[in-house]
Amino acid sequence: HPAMAALNQTSLQPASFLLLGMAGLEDLHAWLSIPFCLMYVVALLGNFILLFVIATERSLHEPMYLFLAMLAVADLVLSSSTVPKALSIFWSLSKEMSFHACLTQMFFTHLSFIAESTILLAMAFDRYVAICNPLRYATVFTHVMIAKIGLAAIARSFCVMFPTIFLLQRLPYCGHSTMPHTYCEHMGIARLACADISINIWYGFATTLLSPGVDIVLIGVSYVLILRAVFRLSSKDAQRKAVGTCSSHACVILMFYTPAFFSFFTHRFGHNVPHHVHILLANVYVLLPPALNPIVYTMKNKLIREKVSQALFGTGQ
């Protein structure tokens, strides 16, 4: 009987979730929407300008800049998956989200995060080869290789995230549908279930350690090797140049991983961390890197700086 089947289904899965935004800071929602909105606009403008400049400028079709373009795409997906809904909650336009929309949002948020982590690792490897093995650089980083890295980033994040959809769909929710958050994330949804979620907890833990966790260790290793090579360079100028190209990358890495890992560990262990602090952190990692990455790279990279100012103001410095 279709009506019975539908009833059974609804008792397990809520038709929709009610997102409360920053629970405990409701009075500040209107104020919080201002930095959110500004940072999102900055993220959109910055990343689109970066993509436009890299796409149209022949001299920027180098591996380093192609990775930057990938990073810009991941940033656009990461921020656009979450921020528009957060703003609609802050402005009390719509706080509801269907169960499947929620899973879709979770999927794309985490997918773009893991893809971005993979691209940052590729960029660290790119800097490592450029500085420690410059003669082999052109043979290692061909356009085909870069396309493969881009596809690998997507494939890897897809493989990591796809199972979570089924892990969440199999859970009964017993009518629990209120989520004190601005967007849907894996553990946020799982915690609403009225069943054992230890598989979700362990899967989330394992994938975090295996994807961003392993990336950050390998990035660290490549930086140690890069710094060792840099300090062996005889000329002060070469040292300064090498540190310059790596410092912008290091800035971006710190901005990206710090709030994300904080957010992740407070979910698992920080039971005495106030809830709104946790949600602020969860928002920092989808807002801050997308807004600041293009700025950091434009400020730190002379060639991009010139091309961007040419594109915007018709002048090159």
C-alpha cells in the first residue's frame, strides 16, 4: 500500500530539516549576516577574477597557475554550497531544507573541501619539484599530468563522500528535524538520528585522518624538504625568492586547515565547547579560505598582480 510505505519512510526520515543558524546567537543574526555577505561577495569576485585572468592570459598557463585555477573552482563550490543558505537563515527568509537537499549540500561541501585539500597537496609537490628538482620540472608537470591531478582530486573526494549519503539514509530520525547549524554537515545530520551512529563517527574519523590528515602530513614533509633545499641555495636573492613563493602557499594552508581541524575535533571531543563557537568555526572554514585565497595569491605573486590590475584597470604596474 503506497500510503503505508510513505508513512514508514517518513517515520524514518524527516521530510525536511529546520536549520536554526547560530543557536544561542539568534539576536545577532542580522549583524552576523554582514561579514558573511561581504566575505561571500569577496570570494565570488576574487575567484572569478582569478579564473578569468588565468584563462585569458597565455603566460599564466603554467602548472602553478593552473592549480590556482582549480583551487578557485573548489573555493567557489565550497562557499556557494553553504553561504547562500546561511544568509537566508540569518535573514529569516527560509530556514527549512528538504532531507535530500540537506544531503546534497553536505555532499558538495565536504567534496569541495577534500578536493581543495588534494589540490593544496599537489601545489606543495609542485613547489617541491620546482625548488628541489628544477631540471625535471617541465617533464613532471605536463598539462596531461595536471589534468590527471585535477581528475584525481575529484575522484578521490567523490569516493570518500559517496558512502556518507548511504550512511545517513539508512538511519532513522524519529521526527528529529531541528538542526542548530547554518548548513548540513555529515556529523550534524547523523547526531539527529535516534539510532547507533558509531559507523558514521568512525567513518568520518577515518576519512578525515586519511584525506585531509594525510595531506597535511605530506605537505609538511614537502615543506621541510623545500626549506632544507632553500637554505642550501648560495645566493640570498634565490633564498628570498623561494621563501616568497612558498609563503603565500603556507598562508593559504594554515587558513584552510586550522579552522577545519578545530571544527572537526570540537565535533568529536569538545563537549564543553559552547555550541555557537563550534558553528562559528564550521563557518570560518567555508568562508575564510575562499575569500582570502585569491587576495593572498594576488598580493604575493607579481605576475598575477600585474595581470589582475591590467584586467581590472587596464594598467600593468
